[in-house]
Amino acid sequence: MEILLQFLFDALISGYYRVSIGMLVIQNSPTLIAWLTEPSNESPEADVHWNYLSAGRNKKFLWDGVDTIGNWNRKQSEDYSWTARGWLE
């Protein structure tokens, strides 16, 4: 896995965290791109992506830039696929 982004932070309290990457172009309709907590769990349900972190400095989340949910890829390609309709007929 090649790391594209690294998020460092200090967890002020111990507890469950759920962190994701999203596209917020439309305020009322964000597009979820990837989970940073429990990223290996492929479930689309948000509740399975909670991860317990103890309080401490220099906590880290890594992201390789991959759309693990799939919605962002679909939204990005909608315009292109609509424009290319009929090109290969």
C-alpha cells in the first residue's frame, strides 16, 4: 500500500472513533470516499467502522487514496459516461 495521506493527531480522550474521508461539494449530500477506522471491514454500514483509541499523542491514520466505498468513483465517472454514450456504436 502506497500512502498518499497521513493524518496525525492527539487523542485527548480514550474512546471509540469513526473517521472517514468524504467529498463535501454539496453540503446536504456528502459523498463518502473511504473509512480510516476499520478500513479492512468492507461493510457499507457506518456502525461497523468504530475503532477504540486510547488517549495519547501522535495517533495516525493512513490513506492510500483509494475509494473503498465506490460512490465517489461512480459520481466522478457519471458525466464522462453520459458524454461518451453512443461513441462506440
